[in-house]
Amino acid sequence: MSEPLQLLPWQAPMWRLAAQAIEQDRLGHALLLSGLRGTGKRVFARVLAAALWCKTPLAERLPCGRCDDCRQVLSEAHPGYTALRVEEDKRDISIEAVRILCERMGMTSHDGRSKVAIVDPADSLNRNGVNALLKTIEEPPPRSHLLLVSERPLALPATLRSRCQQMRFAIPARAEALNWLAQSGAAAPAEAALALDAAHGAPVLALQLLQDKSLELQQSWRAALLDLAAGRTDPLKAATTVGEAQAPAFLRWLYGWLLDLLRAGLVPGGAADIEALARTLPRHALDRYVSEVQENLRRLEFNAKAQMVLEAVLIRWRALVALGQRS
Ligand SMILES: [Zn+2]
């Protein structure tokens, strides 16, 4: 991870609040950074950590990105910095890792400088992990800051949420997002706009889609659903087209796409195919289908056979569209 220590342009207002809190020495011991995937929570958390140590900050307390402290944050080697993630092949953040983090946070640093821990995603803490963290939050070591990052803050226990200072990351204005994507040079404007639609307006996610080419995959899924709706293919064939290996990614995308359908009309610049379909589908049936997709995603996580799950989801999709066409 060698992203520069640079704030994203739409985060400036939120940064001013954070910078003031640092200046006035009232930055919370526990902060919850929440918001949709791809809004830049992670970037913000690292910039915030670096700002607490940077020796030569720029205007508004922004970290310089060049001093020893900044460089150590960038390489995740800063002595006061701990980053907690889900290890590969694990479902949640291990209690051992949380205990080590709490210990590190509790140790007084010889130079009296801040300590920062980033837990990302915080909703991957299990119950024991949450309990261990709560103890640290209730009796916070001086100058310690725990940054919890989450796309699903409601999945966190209320006892934990209520003890955190809240920072909510919103989807930026479309023009600002497109401008940022254009400056990244990752794609032509038309392609960038498509990626932004696919990412539900979240620019960082849109950039990832452009960079890892999953946008093409999504276009093919969208085409498969529209083909099914138009009777140009059948559910079994469509399931094979999606493929077992892509089943989890497909279902996650489908879930997001359906939420877009439910909001259709509100989606800035939403694709015409989504809007056209949305007008034909009965709202209550769409709501039910969203739950079914979520349920099938869970079945996949519990090792249900991917082909069968895909077929089930696509058969129900065709039935939903048929219902819309009859009404
Ligand atoms: Zn610096």
C-alpha cells in the first residue's frame, strides 16, 4: 500500500473539523469513520494518523508526507501506529490481535507522543474483540486514538458505537467525483462515468473498478440480467455465463445494483436500462428480492453449491421481471 498521504478533495470540510480538534487537543480517543465503500475512509484515517506526528505539517495541519514520521506511517512502520485487519483466510479480526493492540495502546511512549490504531473494517471484530476494545475505550490511555473504519456501522454493537466520535463519509457531488476520476487519468470521461454509476457514486471504488477491469465483468452481468428480462436467454444459461468462480462477486454486485433500482430516479445520471426496468417492477416484490439475494449470498458463504445458488437467484429474477410485465 503506497498511496500518498493525500486527502481526497471532497474531504476538505471534514478535514477542517479534524484539524481543529487536533489543534485544540480534543480529538476523540475513539472515532468511528463510517460511510459507503469507496468514499475514502481509509485514506482519511492514515492522513489523520500522520497529522498527529508530522514534524513539518502543511497548511491546516495536513501532513507533509516527507518527514520521517510521515514516511513511517506510509510504510506502516511507525512505532506509535498499529493497523488491524482481517488476516487472509480468516472471517474476523482475531481476539489475539485485539489484545496486542490494546497492550500497545496502553504502553506509555517514552516521548509522550500519540498512539494511533486503525481497525479496518471494525465490523469484522467478534464479540470478544469488541469487549476487549471497550475496556480500552472506557479507560483510554492518554494521547491514544482508536480509529474504527466501517461500511456497516450498524453491524457494530451500540455499546461500541455510542462511545465513538462519529465521522460520516458521504458520496461526493457527481461533478467533483468525475473531476477527480478525470485527474487520475485512469479512463476516458465516458468510461469514468460508467464506473461511477457502477460504484454507486463512490469515487475511490470507481477508480478501483477502472483499474482492476471488473467494470467489464459488471457490464456482462448487467447484459445477462437484461437478456434474461427480455427472454433472450434462460436462467440456467445465464448462471453458466456468470460462472461459479464469480458467484460471490456477482451476488454482491447484484445486491448493490438492486439497491440502485430501489432508488432509481435518485441515482445521479443512473443508466437508462436501470431506470426503464425500475418502472416495470413492483416495489414490494423488489424489496423481497433484495432480501433473497442477501440470503443467497449468505448461503454461498456457508458453502452452498455456487451454480445452484446462481440458478435460484436468476430464476427468481426472471419471475420478478415477468411479474412487472404483467402488472
Ligand atoms: Zn510529515
